[in-house]
Amino acid sequence: MKGVVLAGGLGTRLMPLTKVTNKHLLPIYDRPMIYYPIQALVNAGIRDIMLVTGGNNAGDFLKLLGNGKEFGLRHLNYTYQEGEGGIADALRLAEHFADGEAICVILGDNIIEGHIAHAADTFRQQKIGAKILLKEVKDPQRFGVPVLEGERVLKIEEKPARPRSAYAVTGLYFYDAQVFDIIKTLKPSGRGELEITDVNNAYIAAGTLTWEVLKGWWTDAGTIESLHLANQLVCQTGANKREA
């Protein structure tokens, strides 16, 4: 399984912090934000990783990360997204890198407490389809929200005004190679983007999407409030580990 970190976008919700840098280079406690999703993939046993970035500061990722030696990697791959076409548009750039293998995709502003190793192992056994990780949140209307019927996900609604569950679809996804064929069939949403929710709904329609609840805390860091929360959570977790 290969890993893809999506770290493009303009970070407009974090202005003016992102006037002169990519949001994924902002600090979360004592490390740049981009370190956390890469480490999450490494902790899951994934060593072949591509970083998708964009904007005017793409070269800064190379200066910061190099070939990933700090994470125990021998090589780190990079590709560039022109403009803002959405998550699915960014993911399509990894098709050649994936080369027919299953992939684990993580959004560059997603910070987690635990590991995704169990989810990665179960998806390897699943072999086909997709897997999403859910987390109960206080503000599901900010995210893709699953409509659940028992153990089944009936569909995912993108940023619904009236969420039909308290769960958010986190920015952690597992896909087989069919994901790139699905992306090619997508049409831009009202936001003018190719939505990852449409990708997940295609797998739901095919009956090949599974899910599990992510253990430990999770947050994105895409707004001022959630960036502040991510710093608090990482700081607290580090302090607890030192005390233990």
C-alpha cells in the first residue's frame, strides 16, 4: 500500500497566517503541520509516500522535508496541483505514482492522536473497494456526514445544514486502484471542485465501502479555531506522555 498526503489549497480560512506560506507549513505545537500526516502513514507501515502540494510555496516543502530521512524514509515523492480543483482533483495527480496499488490518502491538515495501523491492515485484507474513518464531532455540518442505517453507510452528505448523524468523515481514506477511474467520471460541484464525497458515494453505490470509528482524538487544522485546538491537543498529549 502506498500513501498520499494532500497538502495543496490556498488556506483562505487561515488568513492572514497563510498570506506568505502554505497552511501545512504552519506550526502545530513543536513541529510543522505537515509532519503529522506523514508520521501517521509511517506509523501504519507505509513507506512509499507522495506529497501533493500547490500554490507559491511548494518549493518550501522540499527544503523542509527533503527525501523524508527524518521519518525513516529513503525517498519522498512530490507532485504539483495547479489551482484549487478540490480533494479528488488533487488525488488524481497520484495515479501514476499509485501504479495500480491500493492507497491510503490523508489530508495534510488532519491531526490524530492514535494510529491507523489497524485500519490499514483491515483494508489490506479487504483488497477491493474503499474504507473511510469516522469520528463523532460537535460540528458535523463542517464535514462530510454519513447517513447510517445500522452498520451500513447509505450515503455521505457534504457539509449538510442539518446533519443526519453526529459523525464526520475524517480526512483519512483507503482506496483500491479503481478510485482514479471514478475520479475521471466526476463533474465539478457547485463549488467548482471535484468532491471526495462523490468518490466515496460511488463506492457506496457499488457496495464496496467499509468504515470504522477512529480511536483517540482527531481534528483538522483548517480554521483558526481548529488550528488552536490542534495545538492544544498535541501539547496536552505530549505533556501526558512525559508525565507517564
